[in-house]
Amino acid sequence: MVTQTPAAGDEGSPEVLHAAGAVPRKGSALPIIRTVALDGSAAQAGNGLPRAPSMADVAARAGVSSQTVSRVSTGADKVRPETRRRVLAAMDELGYSPNSAARALRYGSFSTIGVIAHRLARTGESRTVEAVVEAARDEGYTVSLVDVHSPSSHDVTAAAARLSHQAIDGLVIIRAETATPATLALPARLPVVVSDSRFVGHHPAVGADQTGGTCRAVEHLLALGHHTVHHLAGPADSGPAAMRVDAWRSTLERAGRPVPALLRGDWSAESGYAQGRRIAQERAATAVLCANDEMAAGLMRALHEADVRIPQDVSVVGFDGIPLAEYLWPPLTTVAQDFHAIGRELVRLLLTQIRDGAELTDVHTLVPVELIIRGSTAPPGPRAA
């Protein structure tokens, strides 16, 4: 189950989104919860007032164990579909709602982790969050998600404080971007894991091998015979974009090749298209490394419209390895990141802290990337003459 919580100052958006069902918005009437006993009559507490149904009541109605009811409540996968249906039906009949605070008192855990992300529309963030949710679900945990407006220390700190007040056991930060270990203030004793290598020594970190992937892409183009490689970079405030720029520049310098002027985009295909129109006019450009596949797609369209052939005139390499890359024309050579592995490793490190109390501040997991060579790269053609 995924709960999405708005960042501070975003109260106008729906407060909570549950994958398991709809939740009333602000100002809407709350549902009437009817409490019934197992024979259908209202259950009574010792003081004569209606008693809220318990997990044991649900288990008895569904003919299962309380442990099975708990698994259904947390969204765990290891429940047969028919059993899940019976348990959910019993919950609905009895008006049962799992109590996270009571569960925390009993088991010492809320079975919920918080996730802070920035720009969920971007490929890396969305696919990493998807993997985190999947891995958490497999472990019986739900996810509370905040998409911050900016990656500043202020916004990330505010989001962390907001989540910590909503009963979470630990926190995953998907890229702190402009926030730094010195400026980011997180709740004391809260287990944290970050997809950002700058936080090693402060929090465990997981990330793709940005440097190695970029180096392999540049070396691939140089090995094909290109004199140098132009680079269409991501935004200046992006940590991964900065790492790719540094790796691109250092690889060219080690090879004794000239370093062309840097081109900037904003991760969008539109920005790639705009820079592609510039590249089309620059006859010295025979190879371009784009910092993501979306910008590469936009650049390729601009080159096609200018009658610049790919790869005969200009070779193009992307980064990320999105499914669409294989279906562009020509199919895009790209550096593929394993977002699924990144997400699962983030959850593994977080749960190790939550369950074992382990100190993992110096742990840095570098997830390998893969250069997938397709039809968008080739030796330089007549344009280089």
C-alpha cells in the first residue's frame, strides 16, 4: 500500500492516496463505520458502548489466523488470492480498520517507511520509487511518499520532519540533490538511507556507477574513431548530472582529446530537441553523449529534421536504459541503470538498521551499469572530413 503525503505548503492536494481504496478529501463527509459482532449484532464493550472489532474478530469471521489478517493488512504478497478476498470481505463486514499505533506498541514497529523524492515525473526517481515500494511490500511494509518541490536542505528537512510525525520506522531519500550532510537536519535516531554517495559517513548510500558508465560511453565513441565527444548534460543543480559531466571531461582529458563546450538540458525531450538543432549546425560534432534517454530522443528528432543522419553523420548515446530507447530509430545506444536493484538495496539497508539496530553510516553500495550498444553509434562518416 502506498500513502502519498504532500510536502509542506501543499495542503491543497489530496492528503492521502491509498492503493487499497479511496480516502475522503478535506471537507468531505467521513464514512460511517458500523461495528458488528460475529453474529451480526453490535459488539459491546464492558461499559455498554460499541466495541471496535479486533484482528481476532476478523480472523474468526474469515476462518484464518490473526497472522494472516496482519499480512493482508500490511499488503504482504504471501497470501492466497482467495484468502485475501475472504479477509478483506470480513474487514468490510465488521468495519475493521488496522490501527498502526496499536500495532507499533505490540510489535515495536509501524511497518511503514517514508520516502522523499523530487520530480517524480523523471525516469530515475519514478522507477527507483517503484522498486522501493515493491521491495517494501515484499517485506510487509507500506510506504509514505513525499514529493518535495525542490531538493533544497530546507524542503527535504521539512519533508523528513513531516513524515517522522506520521509514524514511520525509517526514511529513504531519493537524491538529496542540493542538500548536503552539513545542511540537512534529520530527526535523531531515525534510520535513514540515501541514494546519494555524498552522504557516506553520515548515512548509508546506494547509487548507480555514474562515473564508470559515462567513461565507458565516451570510450566506446572514441574507439569508433570519433575525434571527441560532445555532451548534453542535465541541470546544473543535479548531483548525477554533475558526476556525468566530470566523468565525460576527465575521460576526454586522459585520452588527450579536446573538450567541447558543454551543452545543458533539463532532462526533457524538449530541451534535447533544442540542443539538437544547435548540434545539427555544428559540422565538427560527430558524437554526442546525452545525460538521459529522453534528451537523446529529442536530439535525434532535431537531427532527423535537419537531414543529419544517425549514425552515419552523428552518433548518439543516451543514459538510463528506458524501454523506449530500444524502439527509437535507429535504436538508441545507452548506459542502462538498474533502478530495480537500487530500490531493493535501499530497502534492504534501511530494514537492516530498523530490525538489527546496525550502524551502517560508512556503507556505500555502487550498483553496476551496462553499456547497451545499438544502432545509433558507428564510426564517423563524411561529416567529419
